[in-house]
Amino acid sequence: MNHPDYPQNPYQRPLPTSTMAVISLVAGILGFIAFPVLGSIAAIITGYAARNETRANPPTASGDGMATAGIVLGWVNIGLAVIGLCCVAAYFIFVVGLVAVGGQ
């Protein structure tokens, strides 16, 4: 009887969790809390490095889900930063337009 939670070979040890995947997830979370740009960039870079490590043949570490979560958090934070910058630019363009119209 095979159970999906148990390895097929009883002597096979589970793979260690990738350190890069943990760093990616932590950096992605920190990107929302403390370091928006640096945390996001670190999450993306370490996330892709961890995915290369976990998807190698044979894999050398586990943690593909954490790496993917870090990548997603990093890209979402960068997207929010771009939207925020566009809103700030639109605000200043609007204010400049009001000042120009009000001065006539």
C-alpha cells in the first residue's frame, strides 16, 4: 500500500529547504512592511535563484512554493509602486494645470 505522504524509498531523506526560497519569502514580506524597493528586488532575484535550485534535475532542495510566493510578492509590490508613481505624476500634472488656468 503506497501512501502519497511517504517516500517510495524508506531510506531516502527529504530534501532540505532552500535558503534562497526562505530569503525570497521574507524579502517579499519585508517589501510590503519596511523596504519597498529593496525588499521587492531581493525577493525577485532570490526567488528565481531558488526556483532554479528546486527545479533542477535532480532537485537539490525543496521550497518551490516559498520561492514562487516571494516572486509574486516582489512583482506585486513593484506593480503597486509603479501605480503609485503614476498617481503622484498625475496629481502634479493636475495641480500644474490648475495653477496655469487660475493665473489667467
